[in-house]
Amino acid sequence: MDYVYNQKYSRANFYENEILMRQYPGTISIVVPCYNEEEVLPLFHSRLSVVADSLKAKLEIILVDDGSKDRTWEILNEIAQKDKRFKVIKLSRNFGHQLALTCGLDQTKGEVIIILDADLQDPPELIPEMISKWQEGFEVVYGQRSKRHGESILKKLFAFMFYRTISRITKIHIPQDTGDFRLIGRKALNSLLSLRERHRFIRGMVSWVGYPQCPLVYERPERAAGETKYPVRKSLLLAFDAITSFSYAPLRIASYLGAFVSGLAFLYIAVVIALFFYGINFSGYTSMMASILMLGGVQLMVLGIMGEYVGRIFEQGQGRPLYLVDEIKGEPL
Ligand code: UDP
Ligand code: MG
């Protein structure tokens, strides 16, 4: 059957038989990476608790402290002491969002897994709707943003361009305007966890594993408190990871540029020879400088692109663990 990217399409309708709907999941894991989120955590806990109370399954809520420098870990400890549904993990230092998330996912035991951001930009109130999509037979239900509130124009423009570029240069269908906010079924999660690459673009990897997937469209609210941990510079790094792990189109730039520059050179030589017969001679300095600088620039750029790939091969080859855990508290499931 085709993969489904249309939210209106329902697999239950496809079978025309409600009995084929899956049972409500027995266990649910919620994973939340947190980095310097002391301001938003109390609010996050109270809003998530309301939703958690309404879920009719056994729950584990895994909060990963990605080496925060503020009181995040103390607050996580307080939460875990008061509320037995929580498991809290402290990484040995800041490993970055995608690796902190991977650590949380590695720890899950639930039948379905939900990924949230700590800043309430992924409304926990949408979880029941995601679960009912899973019951219809989808393995992955990803949040897709129809609008984004409270983000800088630069970041929105960057995100817009990024999702359109990557869909042009990769063969995998990575849905546009999504984040890591999603529900993943156990089967898809096990497949995802079997990919142990270092430079992770998790939303792309989730597309790569396949299985029936569908979007859940929502308006992305502003951060509830605190500041973004993804300034444009970090977003750019994630974009590099995304492009290099899903496409080698940038490496082809070298061939295209090579062909282009050689074409120009032939044209130039033809013109110079023709002008020679008319008795016109150039003094060479300016044109020589121009061509040396241009060729030098092109070569350095191509080397840089190759460097991006070689560096990643190097880090992957080192085979270091993706993250290191300092402490774990709580055992909800
Ligand atoms: N985050 C993390 N490690 C980092 C950066 C961010 O665990 O190095 C977490 C952060 O606490 C939040 C999520 O990743 O829960 C998304 O970050 P943020 O909301 O700042 O990104 P934005 O929504 O602005 O893109
Ligand atoms: Mg956010």
C-alpha cells in the first residue's frame, strides 16, 4: 500500500471495518529533551499532567537533561520524586538536541512513543488525537506546522528554504514544516533505533524507515517561557547534518563547476586566438589574476564541501558512543 501523507485519509475507512482498528495502547512513553529549561518546566509539568491523567494507559515520561547549566536537573529531580510516572536522565554534558532525544528514545519501553519539546511549542493536548491515528493503523503521526508563532523572520525564512531544498535533493520524502513532535509506534521506533549514525537528523530518519505515516496539522504556538536553544547558527548545523546524511548532491557541484569552468576556458582561448589574427594582443596580468582567483575560490569551496563529508566519516569511524549518561532516576514501567 502507498505511504499516506494526507491527514484526511484514514486507514480505518480504507478497510471499511472499524474492528480492524488497533486497541488503545497499553503503555505509552513520552520523551522530552531539556536544555536550560528551568523557566518553563513547572508549567510544562502541570500542563502535561492534565493530559497524562486523561490517557487510559500505563505511562512513562522520560525527561533528559542535556547537560543544562541552570537548575533544570534539580527541578527534574523534584518532579520525579513527586510523580512516579517520571523517569529523569542526566547526560554527562551537553550533547545536543538530537542526541539527547536519542538517549530518551533508547530508554523507552512503551508500545507507542511520543516526542515533545519542553517549551510547550508542541501542545501535549494533541496526544489523544495522535493516538487515535495510530489506532487507525499509522505507525508514525508527525506534527506538521501550518503556522509558526513567535519565531524570528530569519528563522522562518531559513526553515522554509531548508525544507524545500532538502526535498529537491533527496530521494526520501521528508515532509515539509515538521519538527520532532510526533508519535512513533514500537515497530517503527525499533527500526529507527537500529540506525546508530552520529550526525542525526531524526525527523528525516523517521521518514527513511518507512511504514504508514500521516501528518497532524497544527498551529505552532510561541515558546511558553525562556529562550530558543536553536539560534540560526545551530539550525544551520542541523541543516548541514540533514543534507549530508541524506544526499550527496553537494559533491556533484564539483563536477558541474569543473565542466562550467572548462567550457569558459575553451571559449576564452578561442577568442584570444581569433583576436591574435586581427593583431590584438592582451597584456595578461588582469585576466590572469581574475582566473587564478576564480579557480582558487571554486577549488576551495569544493574542498570545503568534501571536508564536510570527510569529517563526518571520520567521526563515524571513531565509533564513540552517541552520548554518556551520568544519572538515571525513576522506573515507571
Ligand atoms: N534542546 C536540547 N539540547 C540542546 C538544545 C535544545 O535538549 O542542545 C531541547 C530544548 O530544551 C527543547 C528542544 O530541544 O526542549 C527544542 O529546542 P528549542 O525549543 O529551543 O528549539 P526551537 O523550538 O526554538 O526550534
Ligand atoms: Mg521550541
